[in-house]
Amino acid sequence: MSGTDLASTDPRTGEVRTAQPETPAGAVDAVCAGAGDLFQERLSSWDAPDSGTSEPSRLLRFLADQLDRNRDELIAVLDRETALGSARLAGEHARTVFQLRAFADAAGTDRVLQPIVDTADPGRVPPRSDQRRINVPIGPVVVFAASNFPLAFGILGGDTASALAARCPVVVKGHPAQPFAGALIEKIIADALAAADIDPRWLQVVHGGSVDVGRRLVGHPAIAAVGFTGSTAGGMALVRVAAERRIPIPVYAEMGSVNPTFVGRHAAVERADDIGGGWAGTLAASAGQLCTQPGLLIVPEDAADGIVSAARAALSQADIIPMLAPRLAETFAAGVERAASVPGVRMQRLAQPDSSGCAVPAAIGEVDADTVLAAPELLEEIFGPAGLVVRCPVARMPDLARAIDGSLTAAIFADPGDTEWARGLIPILRTRVGRLTCNTWPTGVSVGWATVHGGPWPATSVPHGTSVGLTAAWRFLRPVAFDGFPLDLLPAALRTPGE
Amino acid sequence: MSGTDLASTDPRTGEVRTAQPETPAGAVDAVCAGAGDLFQERLSSWDAPDSGTSEPSRLLRFLADQLDRNRDELIAVLDRETALGSARLAGEHARTVFQLRAFADAAGTDRVLQPIVDTADPGRVPPRSDQRRINVPIGPVVVFAASNFPLAFGILGGDTASALAARCPVVVKGHPAQPFAGALIEKIIADALAAADIDPRWLQVVHGGSVDVGRRLVGHPAIAAVGFTGSTAGGMALVRVAAERRIPIPVYAEMGSVNPTFVGRHAAVERADDIGGGWAGTLAASAGQLCTQPGLLIVPEDAADGIVSAARAALSQADIIPMLAPRLAETFAAGVERAASVPGVRMQRLAQPDSSGCAVPAAIGEVDADTVLAAPELLEEIFGPAGLVVRCPVARMPDLARAIDGSLTAAIFADPGDTEWARGLIPILRTRVGRLTCNTWPTGVSVGWATVHGGPWPATSVPHGTSVGLTAAWRFLRPVAFDGFPLDLLPAALRTPGE
């Protein structure tokens, strides 16, 4: 038993409160074993169709109801622990409730289960047997909650919801910087499970701040897959633990992302104030602590002045909240300092209105394309309210797009006169990201079937997945084919006469 | 330049012939860089629809034509190098040609590209933006050809065909034990490329027997994914190389698989001869060198005698070809010896008709369930003409099913009276495999949309994929969402008005 108490820092004041102890190793093991036992006990029930009535589907709806019921208290507890503000947290609450219900509706549908029925074709050369395939749950899933979206990517966020929609039992570790919110959400879960009369092993919460708890969860033999949102270092550490198991398992880690935005010449000239101001808004909102924050703004070198002026003016007037935790504030300051120290970077830090708690000075840097291409560290994410404007000859933009590692998103701003320019850039950007936005900032991600919140490394550890949107459930499913089976031994969803 | 010459052993005689040298390191790098350059050069052309007219689709068809044209010579060269026999090789040839054409037809279809169009819904809470998603090629793919299916899983096998169908340039390493076939297939590729007037960087072959060539291919920065079929040790070595890259990439390795078969009591009694003889046939065919060979036959303990007798009788009369290579024969002998040395295993080796070349004695072991459950090494694959009959109380079959690591396939043999027994076992077996067959041996895998040739570790390194069937192309694609784009900047496949 490690017995470390978790601590919560008020980002506004720096006040530290001690919360619940870390879950002891024995309890972590018991929780994982329980998830594994439940998965085995429920195997036969899976063959029945899930028209929203399976235990995990019902749980998703009851969780949404309980989140609604505890809305105000939850927002108050989270605001004290995150300083994100009640308006932002209310929006995130609505999105999270919607997401839970959307996954409850999606569970058991053909879009999730992807059934394919190929009846026998003995005359084909070579002949085809009766093959029917469907997605089945991968097994118990461990989820690591993120801190920057304490609800949407938190204990009851998209990873948990999508794993439940895949009918996988979930063990979720709350974020150690938000232990009071974690305790309240644990109570919300207990109430939902009791109200729905559902086996509590479907969704279990552990608490831990040490590396040991994470290693123990990912290493447990009952666990079949992992969902994680956080830093590249944290995600890759879990990837390594998973690879060293006797039976390796997939880790879906969403990690670092610089999210480049490219501006066409006409857009830069015609909409300098809008674009500069809008970009500054994305740096300021939530203190820039968004996975999709556009950290690089690539602007035609001869049309950049207006955008840079507008961005600096807007950012200097923005009311920027403190960062989520002291460690993030330190990492941010070091990141800005590292970028500023590269010769050729002109970094402007904004006066810090309030130095208490986790407040940090926002910053905008300027640099030319040659400098960036020679100093790839400038292409790394700085998590927080900072961005870099790259003054770039239009002809060099493709080189810059190719030099950027994988990101969750890229944006282009293009006026009608920029269409040919956009046509040249989009095919390159498509190779670097999971999602492209046009004339809109990528910070808002709506939840649907077409959503992709993923991308090549280091945006994620598995380039095929998405951690937002309804196909996120695919990460926790795998296909099984039934070959030559009589109809009465097939899962219900495959008992059609065939195509 | 390493300069090691590859060598080919005639499995029937042991005669060794020296073939072409290993591809030098510089040439390996140049080939990978060429694939990367081609991928970049072709990015814009991807946005046009592929109605079978893209370069890789055309190449797939020309490859099929050239394979047809060189059929007899290829079978002769392969028979000398593999001893698989011309009938088996002719069947595999037909299947491989079919597979190439099927992937040419599949490329560019909605089933491969999986487009999803969600038009904007501003009234939804939260609002939904216009999101459209489609699968895009992951980038250049390295393929490692297998030796046991020198055509279907070879240089022009399913990994290569599915990567081309995903519009990824392919670099493929021929199997080092089949260098003469490799040289002929390289010429077939050159002829197809010339006949179709297609850039040769779409499909390039390298030769190598050393670990260095494999490491170099997987480590090259231009490479985005890997397909491999072979041993668990070989596959996991490549997984590690891929994980240690600056930018890790996915490795789709199909590796070891024990493929359990469970027999119901009624089937065991009523069809003892059929089942025993059929099982022996799968051990004997191609000297048991099939990924889906059912290495474990689990039979009700009180109904096993008839099946064991039939299997031994059939196997002793079977004409068993030599194994593919001296190393495989050695590994097989060691595997049989290891299993035979476990107390409680009664191993019967068949008299060896011919000890020249790579001939090995086939073997059938008998063991009870308790012994297997206490000695998990008996659940490991023995690649070659050997199998283990497990005499198992029916009530313990679920425990045995759970104890088996991931396999490509499992089979059940069930008569009408065994239906309830089958209903209890199928949900468990479903968690262990990618494919279940009923009353049929799993060694034949037909190529279709519903095909799954994959499964949990160690059957594969990525449990979501399949290396046979048309959705094998999904492994080399990843989704990209376009958010808020005007129709004229979207890929052709997403320019629909929406659902």
C-alpha cells in the first residue's frame, strides 16, 4: 500500500488541499480482476441484440441523468480545482451529457458493429464459404482521464463512453490534480449504478498520482486496451508498459499536437483583424489548454503585419485564466523560454496581470520560415497561452507543412482568390493530421459519426483511431468472422439471410 | 554493403544453390526513399475518384495478368524451392491472381474508403459543424513475404495487394529461403510495370536474409506501416524496431497460432472417422505448414478413442512432403520433443519414409486436460505436421478455451445434439480468435469482405486487423475529417450534398 494522499491546488490562489489517498495496489488489482470477471460472466449475453437495453447502454443513460442532476455542484467543485470558469464548464457539461447519450444510442447499431454477411458462393473460383463478420468487444479497458477537459475527456468522457458503447467494462483513473471532482464523479457513478441496478464492475474508478498506479493498471492481465489523453511523455510511457506485457495490448494515447494554421494571401489581406483576433482568442481561451489549440500560424511573409498586430492587440486585452496546475505553468514557462532562446525568434510576453497561483504570461512569437525549418524544436507543442507566427514565403508553405509532425488538426484560411493555393496545400496537410478545418478555428470539435480527433504520431499513438466522435468505439472492438455456421448458432445481428 | 549471397535449399534433396546477393544497405535506403518521394508526388492525384483507373489499381490488374502468363514457370521454380507440389501451388496461384484482381476492384469503393458525410446541424445542442470523413493512405508500406504461402502471402500476396489497394507504395522483402522465386517474381513485377507504364516506385522488391535488412526497412523514415507474416519472434522483433523509431509506426504482424478445434460429444461419436481423418489431413497437407493448421483437437474424454484411432491411421498413410527449409525442420523437431517431454503426454511419431532433405516425422500426441492446463507450453504452436489430442471432460472445455492465447481461428464440430454445448463454448472462443468455423476445418480461408484472418496476440500484433480479405486494406488507411469545407475543396468522394 503506497498511501500517498492526493492534493488539489486552487489555480487562482495556489491554496493546496489534501484529498483522498491513492488507491492501494491490492485494490487496483482487485478492480481490474473484477472487470475481467464481469467480462467473462457477460459473454453469452452479448449475442443478443443491443437495442439500447444492454447494461452498458443503460448505464450510459443513467450517467447522463446523474450528471444533469449534479450539474451545479460539479461545476462549482471543478471551477475551484481548474479555474476554467463556470461558463466554459457549463458548455463542457452539456457536451459530455450529450456524448454519453449519443454513445448509448450508437451502441449496438450497425455503424458500430459493422456486420458483413457474405453468403456462400461455391461457383466462384476460388469458392467462397458462408462468411459473416461482426465487431466484438476487445475486453476490459483502462482509461486515464485528462485534466484540460475535466468532463469531456474526464472520468465520464469520450474514452469511457466509447468503451462502454463497445460493451467493454471500464476501469478509469481520475486525474490526480482534480481529486475533489474525482470523488464527486465517483459518487455520481455509484448513484447511477444503483439507480439502474447495474453491476458496479462495469465502471470502476481508481485514484492515483504515482507512476506505479498507471503501470499497475496497464500491466494487469485482465486489461485488453487502454485509452489515454495527456502528454507525449506520459502516453509513450504507457505504450512501453503495454508492449512489455506477456500479452501486449493496444494503447490509444492522444498526446502532443501543434495544430498548424495556414493563411492564404487574400484571406490575410482582407481579414487580418478577424484572423489575428480569432487566433489570439484561441490562445487566450481556457489559457490555451486545448488539445486542438493552433500553436503555429503560418502567414504569407508580405501580408503578416496586420495579422500579427491584431493578434497582439487582442491577446493583450484578453482576460487569461491561470493554468490548471503548477506543473503545467512551469512546463509552459520553460517551453516559451526554449522557443524564445532560438536565434531569430522574436518572442513578446504579455505583462502578467496577476502572478498568484498558476497564472502565466501569454506570449506570441514571430519567426521566419528558414529559422523554423532549421530548428525543429519550434514545431513542438507549447501547452498553454502561447503561439508562434511564421512569416513564410507562399512557395515555402508546402515545405513547412511537410516538416510538421503529426497533429490532431490543421486549419486553412482561404478567400476565393486563395483556392488554388489551398488546393496545393490540402493534400500535404491531409498527411499530417486527423482533421482539417476551413475558415474556422479547430478548437471546437463536434461529436458525430464523421468526427476524427486523432492523427499521426505524436498526435496519437495509433494513427487509425479517434478519441472523439461515435467511431471512437471502434478502438475497443475487433472483428470476428463466423464461417459455415448454422443461423441458430450465430449472434443475432448476423442471422440475416444474406445479401 | 553487406554482400551476403542468398541460398536456396531444395527441401527434397537438401541441395543448396547460391542465388542473388542481399540488397546492399544503400540500395535499401534508396528504395524506401523512392517510395516516400512517389507518395509525396502523387498526393494531389488521390483526390480524384479511383474507379479502378488509379496507378495502383491498374498495377494490381497487370500483376494478375503477368502472374497468369508466367504461371507454369513460376510453379516449377517454386516447387523446387518449396516442395509444396504443383497441385497445391496451382491452387495458390489461382487464389493469388483472384486476390490481386479483387483488390483492384475494391480500391476506391466506399467499403474501403468508408466516407461519412454529416452536414451541419446548427440547431443541435451542442451544434454540429459540417463534417465529412474519409480514409486516406497511411504512406509507404514495407511488406515481409512469408515462406509457407509463397504466392498468397508472398511478394505479390495479400499484404502487398491490400497496401496497393489503399494506394500506398510498397517495398517488399522476398523470403530469403526462396531467392529464385523472388528473382522471377521481381521480373514479373518489372514486366507488369512496363506493360502498364506505371512508375516503378509503386512496388519495389529487396532481398535479404539478415536481420539488418529488416531493421533498415522498418527503421527508414519514409516508411509508414509494416505488414509481416512469420514467426512470433520475428514479428515481435519488428514491432520493437518500429516502436523505437523517432516516429513509431504500426506493424501488422501475423505470427503464431495454435487454432484449437473443439468436438461435441454427439459429433465425436457419430463422425469419429470423418473428424479424425479430416484432422490428420490438415496435419499432413503442406506438411502442416499452414497458419490456420488446427494444432489442438479437444475431444470429450469418453468419446476420444475413435477419433484418435482414425487420425493416427490416416496420418500414417498420408504422403507427407518435406518441410520448407532446414531451419523449420529443426524447429519442428525441437517443438515435438519439447511437447513429448512433458510428463503425461503420449507422443507417437510416425515412421519417417524418407530422411533426406527437410523431411520430418509427423506426430500425434495425446494428453489429458489437467496436464495441458498445468503445462501452458503445450498450448504453443508447433509449426509442421504435428498435433495434440486433448482428452477433456466436457465441463472443463470452457476452462481450456480460456487458457489458450489468441489464435487466428478456432473450429467447432457439433451435431444437432451438441447445440447447447456449442452455445456455451462459442462466446468464449470468440474472445480468443479472429475467425470461428463450424463443422469445417479452418485451413481454407476464402477472400471476401467478411473475411477475418487476424486475432488477439500472438496470432497478430494488432487485434483489429485482418491480413486476408478485402478489409485488409483498412490497415493501411487512416481517417481524415474535413470540417467546414466548401464542396470544391473536398476530395471527390465527399462532394455529395450530404445525408
